[in-house]
Amino acid sequence: MVAKNRKQTGKSPATQTDRDKSPLVSPPGKSNVRRPGRESKAFNSSHSNGLSGIGHKLGLTPSAVAKLGITLLLAALTGYLHWHHLSQLFENDRHFSHLSNLEKEMAFRTEMGLYYSYYKTIIEAPSFLAGLHMVMNDRLTEYPLVINTLKRFNLYPEVVLASWYRIYTGVMGYFGIPTKMCWSINRGEGLTPVDSCEGMGDPAYFYVSCVFLLNGAMMSLFFIYGAYLSGSRLGGVVTTMCFFFNHGESTRVMWTPPLRESFAYPFLVLQMLLLTYILRTRNPSRTAMVALGVSNLCFMLPWQFAQFVLLTQVASLFASYILGYLAASKMQSILVTHMITLGVCFILMFGNSMLLTSFYASSLVSIWVIIALRHRFAQVFRPGIVIWVMQGLAWVGSTVLLKFMLSTILCASDDAHISGLIKSKFTSYKDFHTLMYTCAAEFDFIELETPLRYLKTLLLPINMLVVALIAGRTVQDIVRFLRDGGKTADVDEAAGSESSGKGELVYHSLQLVAFTVLAVLIMRLKLFLTPHMCIMASLVCSKQLFGWIGEKSKHQIVVFALMAIMAIQGVANLQAQWGIIGEFSNLPQEELLDWIQENTLPDSVFAGAMPTMASVKLSTGRPIVNHPHYEDTGLRERTKLVYSMYSRMSGETVKRNLMKLGVDFFVLEDSWCTRRTRPGCSMPEIWDIEDPQNVGKVPLCTHMSRNSRPHFTTVFSNDIYKVLKVPKATKDLR
């Protein structure tokens, strides 16, 4: 039992004629285009200005305003439920409210601890600007280098949260309002009691609360997104139910709050909702394009991998354009918005070269040029499949060529490991850095259990049905186009043509295919696939696709029946999540960090496993030479030198590697020497790829765990960790 004793109190509406006709409709005389109905009037009435500006400004009837209000109320309710769900899962898993400050910091493992350390730096600095200067001139993360971490690590979320925290505590302190409650926690088992604090005045509590609030708001957006796409509030209900029923496959924010995706993904949901509105609207306003750009920027700034997701989005839009579902003028407007956003992000990240040398940046330029030369393509190639294939080949070829040209000109190789990772998926290629990724389960191919779990909640069958219907009608359009000899009405550059009016369904299907490919190749990326499948599931409520079921009441009965069947496994999944009860404790690491704090100088330099180094920097403030952010060429090479401790090289060679980096202490972990996720994935086996001449020898880490002499001196050890003192010069070992 944990004893908890109180200790202290710390201080204008669009009409039907403005709406585009759907390309996915029957020929004239058999149209099933959705007309304004009772179930979707609120959405139809808010096209021109989104979901704001209700009432007389949009000319909405009182009935339409009431329905829109109900929609927003339901969205707010789902957001609240998701926030509560995330908070409860996180608390159940770690008993976070009862942890000491050190334990809370240790709970942020690997790169989470690295990101959180900069938030801690800013809030503990004398002033916000002083803290900002410290993270922009960081001397601790890659000793002895001085780096701008805002340029390297996508740290704007930490900067914003730290500023909010300082403002919040400052204002509350000024008015004398308590912001936290602190307690003395008796940990039992002969351990000393620790202080634990709850409330928004606690830095860690404030941090995770903001993350969960943001992801609660994301669920509200999901409801609106599903309702808007399907044209029915019931579609929003289906989307959110699918998300909850497949929660473990949809997000991991409840286990890993500080990860970049926790901040970035909610803005991708907003961006895709705005993009859907733009695709559906004949003449999207400048305000809509600016909103798209801002949401795009908020998605890109927090996450280094956002560029790969946006690459799939641009590719899906380009495919929609090629097939005639997206007008050239609208496509170019979207491309320009992306380009401006990319430029602003490049500036805000102080010239991060990975942005300009990405396939995403090259793709934007390539597609814009191809569309600008569309009349030349039409003159050279026959309309139909030939010109479609040639445009696709031109895009792929020019994108790859431009990307490697930019990489060569800017001398950038930070994303070289991505190319190696992709290459390893299709060939037998492997090297040290590639294996560091592929040996981790989250970067492996998707596990077979994942589609089986989708099957049990009906998420996969529903998506297959929806995509099949969209694909079938798209094929009908293509066959009709080819039968007519490739003749079609000229695209109205301002308003778009009939076939470019409702390209959002084609786009969403193509985006689903792209996310599926990413998830199959890299399991971690199913966190994009599953939520998008939930969005697509909302289309079972679409009269446009499922009007053939019959009248509205019969359609709703079918949808409710599907949800009831989904709930059988879905509720079981939720109960399994609610049943996860734990309490965070890591006494060996706590002993290590306490020893470092008490027995080493503040400028002592440490090296070791990347996850542990993040904790050392966060909790002790000691300089480190390597860390878990593996996206920089120089850092990858540093880590390779550090990890030579787990190779079969001689102790003398490894000692020189560490001395070259200026390391004072090496934190050795036996588990890194013996752990093997699968054949070929232990650290010594990974090193065998790079160091074949020493294959067969006993790994150096095995020798060090027995006796660190004569190359190093053991100064601390427990069941998990051993700290080796690295000599400054050879004579120190005598």
C-alpha cells in the first residue's frame, strides 16, 4: 500500500448551385447527388465559411443553427471523453500522481526524456528569453559541440508549453492562487519517502495535461471530420466509435506523451479536414487556403517525419488531378500553399537542410512544373492512359533527380539512413544504421495480428466495402472517358469541371492506399493508417455511396446494426485498456542518477546507450556525447563510436574512440550486450556486419562486465548499470 500524506500547498451560406457535382455519380437521368436533407443541412449551410459565423451572417435558418449547435456539442463531448480516457490510461499505467520529480523524469524514456529536458531548461532558466538562448546554444547534448536544438530537434512544442507554464505560474503567483498540492509518499520496502506534486503548477503534470488536452481536441475534430465527409452526424459517431474501439492501434499518446507525433498529428487532422473542404468547394477563399497553410505549418514544425506524410498527400492529390478529379488551378493553389508553408518552416527551423532536400520539397516543384506544362503533354501524348502514365513517370523521375541534386548542392546527408531503411525493405541490404532501425519492432513490417484486430472490429471490412464502391465508380468514369476517345469538357480554371467537383472521395481513397503502404513497410506508421480508416468508415453513412440501401430510416438501421457488431470486440478492447494497472519504478536507474549527481563534477561527460543518455541529461544536467535523436549524420557517427563498446573490437580501440569524443564516464548496460530481439539483432551481431574481421571473438562488453581493467576503471555498479571511468591519457591507467 502507498501511504499519501498531505505536506504542503504550492503557491454567407453556399447554395446548391455553388456546390460541385460529384464525379462518382450515375449518368444523367440517374443522378444520386446528395441534396440538402434534414440530416446534413448544417454542413451544407456552412461551406463558404466553415463551421464558424453561424446565424444571420450565413443566412442559416434557426433549425440549421440548432443542428449545427448539436453537432458542435457532440464534438465537444467526444473531445472530453478522449481527454479523460487518455488521462486515466496514463495514470493507471504509471501511478503518475504518486511519483517523485525524479521518477516522473525517468518515466520519460528514450527521446521523450530528451525533448522534455529542453522544456525543463526553459522553465528553470532565470527568464524565458534566457532559457530560449540556452536551448539555441546548447552545450550539453552533443559535447563539445554547441548546437541550436530548435534547428535540430523540432522543439517548438516545448518552447510554447514552457512559455505557457511560466505565464500560468506567474499569473497564479501574482494573485496568490495555489497551483499544486504536494504530498509525502511512503514507498515502503526500506526506501526513503519522496515528495510528489499534483496540479498544473507541477511542470510534468502541466506538460502531459496540455498534450492530453490537445489530443482531446483532436477527437472533436475527428467527429466534425467524419460528419462533414459523410454528410451526416451519424458519420461522426461512427468515426469516433471506430477510433475508440481500435484505440490501441490508433494512437500511443497515452503511453508516450512527449513524442513529436503527439503534438503534430492533431494538426494533420485539422489540415486534412480543411483540405476536404477545399476539394469540395468550387471557389475556396483565400482564408481557407491560409488556414490550410497554418495547419500545415503546425503539423510540420513539431515533427521531423511530417514531410513523408505530406509527400503521400501531395502524391494522392496529383493522382486525383491526373484522373481529372481535381482542377489544375486548384491543384496549383494547394501546391503553392505547401511551398509557402515549407519555406516558412525552413526559416523557423533556422535553415534545417532536411526540409529542402526532402522528396516532399522536390515533389512540390516537380508537380507544379508538370501542371504548368500540361498543354505540352496534351500536344505530345494521346489523351487517356498514355498521358497519365507519362505524367506519373515525369513526376517520379524529376522528383528523384531534383532531390539528389539538392542534396549534392547543399551537401546534406541527414536523411541518408531513410534511403537505406527503404532499400533494406526490398533487398538484403543492411548496415549498422539500418539495423538500428529494423531490429526495433516498430520499424519492422506490420505484424499479422494488426489486420486481424481490424477484422474483429469490422474496421477492415467496412473500409474494403467503401473503397470498393469508390473504386468501382471511378473505374466507370475512366471507362466512360476512354470510350469517348478522351474527349471531355475544358476544365474551368476558376470553378473546376464536373469531374473535379467531388474529388475528395477519390483523394481519401488514394490517401488510404498510401497510408496502407507506409504501415505495411513500417509498423509504427499504422498510427496514420488506423485513424484514416476510422475516417473512411464514416462513409457508410453517406447517401452518395449507400443511397441504394433505401430510405433514411432503413439506412440508419443498417448503420446501427454495424456499430452494435463492432461494439462486441470494441468494448472488449476498451476493457483490456482499462485493465492495465501499473506503477512506475526503476530503482537501478534511480541509484545511477543519484550517484552521478553526488559523485561527478557538473562538467563530467557521459556516453552510453541512447535511451539512458537522455535520462542522464534530463535528470543530472551532465554533458553527453550521444542521444536518441538519430536523424543527424554526425550524431549517427558519434553513436557508432560509442556503441563500439558492444562490438568485438579490442579494449584499446574502444578506449581511443571514447577518448576522441572527450568522454569521462561510460554507462555500461549488460542487457545491451545480451539482448536479442530476433536472430541477427543483438548488438554484437549488428557490429559483425561492420566489423567482419573480428567475428567470432567474445564481445568487449562481456569482458567489461567481468573486469574493466586494464582499459577502464569501474566506479559504480548495480544489477543493471556499471559506470566505467575513461582515462584522459594512457598514463592514468598505470
